[in-house]
Amino acid sequence: MISKLFKRGLLLALLVFVLSAEIALAFIYTSVLTITNSTSISYTQFPSIVSANVTYLAANNFINSTGNDTQVQSGSTNISSMLANDKILLSDVLAANSNQQYSFVTGQPQKSAFQIITGHGGYITTNDTAALEPSSNYSMSMNGYIDTTAGTNKYIVSKDNAIAVFVSPIVSGNITVSANGTYNQSTVNTTTNEADRYNTAPGVYTFNVNFNDSLVGNVAAGRYGEGIGIQYPINLPKGATVLNANLAITARASLGGVTVRSRITGEATDNASAFSDIANFNGRSHTTANVTWDSIQAFTDQTVYYSPDIKTVIQEIVNRPGWVSGNTITIFWEDFENRSTAGAYRQLYGNNGNQSKRPTLVISYTSSVSAVGISSGEHTLQVNSDGSNMWLTVDSSVSSNNTAVSINNTASNFIWNQNNVMPYINYIKESVGGTEKLWYQPNTIIQGTALPDRDGTKNGDITWGSNPSGISTTLGVLTPQSATVVTEPTTSQDIAPTIKINTGAYDPSNAIPVNPLSSIINFLATGNTTGVTGNPNGTGGNMYGIPPLVAWVLLAFVSSIGTYMGVFYFTRLGWLAGMFSAGVMGVFVAMHVIPLMFIIVSVILIVAGILERDR
């Protein structure tokens, strides 16, 4: 007969088991994460990618559903990190020819957000949408580590032909914002802003202002060397870079078949005055920059034609020391040199002919502001434009203002973090017209490639990078923190492979043959031999809802108590049965699959056996 004392000991052991199991299921788990750099290249920050079945960890309660109770730690220091469904990402200093170890830790105080880490060579794409078009009143802000070492195409953000924020390709420490705009201006409808002139005899000119139409070329004997001067007030910031510029003119007659040779120049002045008379027209200085427009194609009536690119002419004017945005420029299109063949000319509309068809100046340009002397490190960067001025702020350093640009509305996407310029990003935000439109700061596990937008539906799409050749990562066994985490030689095998998390989806085939218990755990954790398939509970390969850790705890307890009862049955020696039970429990602890506290169960049984013997 089993004594009452033994029964009490057995019940006490069961109670301790239940309490310790409850603690274990809320335990802190750790895994050794190793980054090996076998190259001679060192990195001030390197965004590493570590394969891990994070979905499985969340589904089996090793971490919470958002993963925000995890940290990657170096010693006791938290490292910038992010979780995706199939990987752990972290960013830290990486020395050349090094082997660096970290701890992946669960059960931590919940953090409000992860960093954004795309891996080496990775980047983020935000699809073009009308709501994100900056125009001239916008704000973009980013916080994270910025590598300000000079390099090619190191764009923090870019939108083709619209806006770019980038590190200088030439000078380390310089960050520039470049905004692209388009100026599209017709001549002003006044009586003195355009004029034409032609020769009736050598040195004899005829002059008109605000014409119905005009001619360029050599009309006929007695009317040659004909051309026009047209004026435009333009809002180009001083020193803006002119990307291209053209005159757009509308033909008023169908003409062709003969050679027209002409030249386009500008007036070399800061702010052009209105035309008054022929002396005023002839007395104006022309820019050094000039563009020939020769062999002009035949004109078809009512068709718009564009001149060759005259950006050099515009650039010379806006680079003048006295240039101010909003000043007026004069453009001359003429054959004052009389190079056209006789009877060769082209006819265009003027102000009085049809105001909607008068000559138009189209300029594409970019304006920039820069912050200089910025060292690589974590910074807050903000680009602002209030409709009047544009400026860049890096931390508390504010650049000089420049005239705001109404940024081109293009179909191009936003691309963030090109060429490893930001190994990790704490957040990305964009506001337009004072309203926040975009906010990237993930607070949950990334699924696939979608970077969630906290402000709406403008999710980013992550193009994941990869660890370059010579850099490798490994993730070890996930163990309760109370157990000793042992870093094994790379040639050894783990004897508890069912709680490894660096081998992708949970798969019974990962079991090590020398561990006879693995097949039992595999069955309890999956319920079949097909791994993650056929799962009605949606728990990532756990058909019966039993996480592997729970299966190990159950197996350890049943084995230990069963051993105790068996030895006691044959020997009637409670202390000996307790010793055998402790030995079995010790094997499970040694395999790092259950916490050390479960030895208490066997200790209680040993004490109960000794007390039973002493009665």
C-alpha cells in the first residue's frame, strides 16, 4: 500500500509542477544570434538579416502576436531591430574579420515600435498617389542612422523629376534637398512686353510692339533680318539649376520648303524693362549664351512647335548676382544676321493675334538647399516648404532658406533608403498642406514585404536586401533564460532541434536521429508528419494547439513521475525512486528544453521518500 505521506508528496510534486509550468509558459527565452564577417571591410552600421520562423514563434506563444516583447541585445544594451514573418533584422557596428554574438530575447517590456531595417542593399517603395504630391507646401521628416560618407546615388528619398534628398557624391558630410519644378509662362498681355523688328534697308528698321503675328527669317527683298523680343516674369530661385528650357510657339500659317536660320539669346540684365522704341530695342545687351535654331522644319498652321533647348541662356540670367525670383527676362528669337535664304521665314502668333496662342516659355529646373558638416550617426532630418521658402533641418542645424518650388506632379514613385544610406530608420513621415499623409514606424511583425502606413493605406513595399558574400548569420537554440545558454562548436548538433527557430517552418524532418525523444515531440507538436499543413487552429504547424515547449514539459513530467512510481513499486524505497526521478528530470534540463526549476519536483519526491523511510 502507498502511504498517506507518499501520496501527500506526490500531490505536492504535482502542485509544484503545475505552478512551475505556469511560470515556464510565461518565461523569458533567449537565443544566441551570431554575425560572422570574414571580410576585411568594417561597417559603422551594418543591417544584418537572420533567417527565423517568426510566424511560428508568435503562433506558439514564444512571443506575443506583434513581437514587440522582443529585443536583440549586446550584453544588456538593446540593438536596433525589426521582425518580419521569416526573419530577424538588426543593425549594429560590424568589425572586419569578426565574430559578433547577440541575444535574441523574449518577454521584454513591450516597445512602442520597431526600427525600419531593409537589409544590405534593401529599400522601400511608396507608390505614387495624388495625396502625397508635395507641391509647394509640404514637410518630410525622418529619424535614424544616416551614413554621410560621400557616395554615388545615396538617396534618402527620391521621386524622379520631383524631389530628392541625398548625401553628396563628392563631399562627405553634405546632405542636399533638390526640388524640381516647371515654369510655364506665356508673355504678359501688355502693349510693351513683346516686339518685332525687321530691316527695310541696311540700317533702316521697322519696329512694332504687341503684334498680332510676327515673322522670323528673310521674308523678301526689302524685308529681311526679321526677329522678335518677348518678355516673361519668372519665379526661379537665384542659382536654380535649369534642366531644360524651350520656347513654345504656335504657327499662324503653313510655311516651308526653304531654309530658315535663326538664333535665340537673352537680355543680359537682372530685370528687363518694357520695350519703348526702336532705339530701346536695339540698345539691349545680349547674353553670351546663345542657341542656333537652323533649318527649321516646315510649319503647319495652328500647330505648336518647340525650339531647341535654351537652358544655357536662362541659366546665365538666373546666375547673375542681381537676379531675384520674379524678375522679368527678355528672350530674342531672330535672324538679325540675315542668314536665311531669300523668302525663308516662319510666322507665329503674338499677343494681339490670339492670347491663348502667344509664345510660351517652358522651363524645368531644380532648386536646392544643403546642410554641411554632418557626421555619420543618428539624426533627425526634416525638409520643409511653406509655399514661400524651402529649408532643410538636420537636428538643430537649419540651412539657409531658398525660394519654394512648386514640385512637379509626376507619376514616379517615392523610393526611400537607396544604397545603404540609412542602415536603420526610426520613422518616416510626410505632411502635405499641414496634414500628415504618411507615417512609417512599424509596431508589429512585418508580413511579406508590406511596410504598414499608420496614417492610412499608403503602405510601403520593402525590397529586401541580403547579406553580402563573406557575411553570414546564425540563430541558435531558443532556451529559457534560467537555463545556461551554451554556445556549441559549429560542428556539433543540438539534441533538442524541435525548438530551433533558424530552420524555417516547423518540420519534424529536422529531428536529430540520435535523440529518441524528438519523434514524440514532433508528433505532439504537429499531430502528423506533414508539418504546417492541415492546421485548423491557424497556429503555424501546431495541429493540437500544443507548443513544442509544452510538449517537452509534459514529456519531462510524465517521464519523471513515471520513473518515480516504477522504481518505488519495485523497491519500496522512496528516496531511491526520487533519485531516479531527479536523474530523468536532469536529462531534460541538460537538453535545455525545460527550466532548471523543474528539478524541484524531484527534490520534493526525494524528501517525501526519506521522510517515508524514517517513519
